[in-house]
Amino acid sequence: MPELLTEHGLLSLFLLSLCASTLIPLGSEWLLVALLLGGRDPLSAVAVASLGNSLGAVTSYLIGLGGSRWLIEKLLRINPQQQQRAHSWFTRFGKWALLFSWLPIVGDPLCVVAGLLRHGLGNFILLVTLGKTARYALVAALTLSGQSLL
């Protein structure tokens, strides 16, 4: 399976990053690392991963905006406790909490809660994309600096 994903390069990275930020509990960082170690352009790889992951977050936002409890709890598997934790983050840090939408456990619920609270879509996209891009850029930088040590 990993060979299939690395064979299709940036398309696979985009799709995996999109899915990792929505319905399927996956990680996309491993594929970014594999592509970078295989010689893929770091700027392109980070941009594609960030775009896919950010679009996945927009999907979660839209489900929060117009979705039912069933969609949120059954399809996205975000239970009421996770929703409450995300709501607390949003209440405590305001819109800046969206910079942390890449975090495990609280990230996807933050995106759903932003939709539930009718947070502005433009601001949502900006902050989520900044946070996710920073994370992928850090992974890329660590990968490339570690590779140079070998």
C-alpha cells in the first residue's frame, strides 16, 4: 500500500491529507516524509499537503455549520465530550484556537465547533491554513535537516 501512495506522489499526498482531516483517522505526515526523502520538491509537497488538509477542515466546518448531530457524532465520530473540549478552547482562545486545528483529538472538533458557532469562513480558512502549513513546514524542515545529517 505505501508503494502505491508514493508512486502517485503529490496526488496521493493531497488525497491522504484531505482524508486525514475529515472522516478517516489517518496521518499524512509519513507520506510527506517519504516523498521528501525520495527527492520531491519540499515547497510543492508542503503546499499540496496543506491544501488537502485545509480543504478537509473546511468539510468539517461545513458539517458543523449545517450538519446534524448524527453527522457529527456518527460519521465524524466526534463525541459530545470532544465537542465540549473544543468549545472550551474556542471560548478561551477565540478564533486563534483555529491555529491548532492540526492537533490530534481536539483539531477536528475545533473545525466542527467553528461551523456550529457560525465563525466567518474566510477567517476560518486563513487561520486553519496557517496552522496546518506551519505544521507541514516544520515536518519538512526536520526531515530535510535530519536527512542532511546522514
